[in-house]
Amino acid sequence: MTHLFSRTATVVLALTFLAACSSTKKREPASLTKLEEKISVTSVWSTSVGKSDTFVMRPVLAGDYLYTSAGNGLVSKIEVLTGKKVWEVKAPSEISSGPGSDGNVIVVGSTKGSVFAFDSNGQKIWEEKVGGEVLTEPLVLGGVAVIRTIDNRFIGLDAKTGKRRWSYVRPQTALALRTSFAMVPVAADAFVTGFSGGKIGVMGLSTGNVLWEASLSYPKGFSEIERMTDVSARPTLLGRRLCAVAYQGRIACGDLNAGTLAWAKDFSSHTGTAQSQDLVFAADEKSHVVAYRAADGVEVWRNESMTWRDVGEPLAVGRVLVMGDKQGYLHFLEQTSGQAIARIRVDSSAIGAAPIVASGLLIVQTRGGSLAAYRPN
């Protein structure tokens, strides 16, 4: 679930938003129609890793293992090929972020502003207070654990000790999405991330300096809710091509090194983009899935068969586009046409994060706590 966050008058704004939503017509998810399966999707293994509640928990892959977290504080290490749990430990408090890991250190955050780190054997090695709710999965890279709090602060901690190396405070907007703002490594010492207010940028890992930033979209409208435009979803990279999308804003692609946008189209999404060599994919707020030509942003196809099914983050792999929905289904679309070619149900709970590709498997985590691996053929 995506919430709202405000630095002032939080309660009033939240009540106003909820009242507005309650007056609108109920959004019934589109019924699933029978499809002609063009690929088979075989279940390989499934295990339970704990419910994520309202948070989006995304597994992290490190070598031959997956690390997962759950809302009740469970942190697990799982073999990719078999689904066997190597260990399962419980953090000292509830967890609100997915895990970050480099294979040696596993880091998770909580709503109370605590960050916990475990070694590869499941032993807690440090705990640090960062002073703000942590919804974004930490980025652990190059000996640094980058923590992002909900109030737009970035904190670089030593991954082995938890000692603070640097901090960067981002100016706040009046209103922003209360959700995870993804951080994606783009080099050994840099990562790309989105900001509230419609901006995207690259930050240095060892210093926290902003290397460049660009405006992906611009606030418009009269009320603070109308003017809210956040780049919260995970940006995607293919070579030097960087693509991202903003809530109540635009979808755009550009050059990572130059920090310039080649094209942008009006679009609204908080679930992110996926890329193939020639196409860029995204699902809007109505769960209409759209493919754009990567070179110039021309729309190639649009699939409206999953309206209001609240599809999650997409993944482009091979010749298919994969995404989950709020009823626990994984949908497989043909990249070139947008036609649905396979469907499988993991469980009855929502799938927010994109599947992970590992050892020929598609691995997905649901909010109900299922971690499952499939092999498309």
C-alpha cells in the first residue's frame, strides 16, 4: 500500500485524502479472461518467509543465496536452487524495509528509526539509530550501507561497524508519498535514486554528494495532493540508458552519464519501469500496461485487460514482461505485442515487487509471505 507523508499537518492531510477516496466509485478489478498459454510456467519450490503487511518487501540476491525480511522482524537466508532455509533470525523489532546485502552483511530498517545488521551466518553485528522511519531497502555496496529515511535523509554507515560516515539531507516537499524510494547502484561508487518533487539524480556512495540531478516531472495543479509528483519507483538501466517514472508526472529515458533526458511522456506510476533492447514498459495507476519505443518514446502498444488489478513492479526478461497483481497472480505478457501468454497464482495476497531472476528461475515474494520460484519454458 502507498501512503501519504507530510512534514506538516500530517493527520489533517491524511484525513482529507481518505475522505476524498471514500467518495469515489469503488474500483473493481477486471475479471481474468481465459487466455491461450504460449509458454508453460512450472513451479520449482515455495517457502514461507513471513508477511510484509503494508510494506513492499523485495528479496535481495547475493551469490547463490536470497535474503528476505518480514514485517514481524524475521530475516531469512535461502538457497536459490532449492528454497531451503539456511537460517532464520528475528530482529529486535518489527521491520519496515526489504533487506540490503552484499553477501557479507544484511541490513534492514524499522519504522522506529532503528537499523539492524547481520552477518552471513545470521548473527547480529550492529544496531544503529537513524532518527527516522526506514521504508527503503538499504543499499549495501563497497563497504557502505546507505540508509534512506522517510524524511529525505540519506545516511552512509560503515557496513561492518555501523559507524556513521556521512549524511545528506534533502529538502522536503509539502507532501510526498509514504513509500519506499529505491536506490540502484550504477557504478562501484555511485547509485541512482528518485526524489520527491519529480527529480532524479546520481549520488556518490563514499561521500553522499549529489553528482547530478534532473527534473523528470514538474508539480502542477492547485492543491498539495494535485501537485505531488514523486520519483519513488525503481529506476532501470540498460547500458547507459536510464529510464524512470514519476507519480502524477512523466515517464522518461535519458543518458546516465550526461544526466540528460532524451524524451518524456505524461504518465503516472509508483511501480516503476522495465526495459528491453528496444522497448520501455510501465503500468499506470489504472494498471494499464504500456510499451514505448526506447529510442524516442513513441507508444507501441497498450494492454488494458488488467484495469484496477493494482499490478506491481514489472520485469522484462527474455521475450516476456512479468508482473504480479493484488490477488497474487503473476502475469506474463509478450513484449512485442502486449498479449497475455501465461498466468500463474502464487497465493491470494498482493505482489508489489518485481520478480528476481536467478539461476534460470523467476523468484517472487508476496505480501502474504510466500517466496516462490518458477521456471518459464
